[in-house]
Amino acid sequence: FDRSIDLLVSRLRQRLLDDAREPAYIKTVRSEGYVFSLPVEILGAEQ
């Protein structure tokens, strides 16, 4: 596992003002990685 991903997620959380202990945007999934915790909408996509 590459620790640089952890560093990048940490920087992203700082910019989003997201607290790792009580995340609003990016949650840590133990032994798996990270997941966005809000719905993601693709803009301009044809349905």
C-alpha cells in the first residue's frame, strides 16, 4: 500500500475542511481505502 495516497487524501480533507475523525466528505474504510460519503452526480451526462 502506498502511503502517498494517505498524504493526498489528508491534503484534500484539509482543503475541504473535512475532519478525519468525523468525516463529512471522505470516509476511511478500514483495510480497504477511502470512499466519498456524499452522492456523486455526473453533470452533463445523457440518461
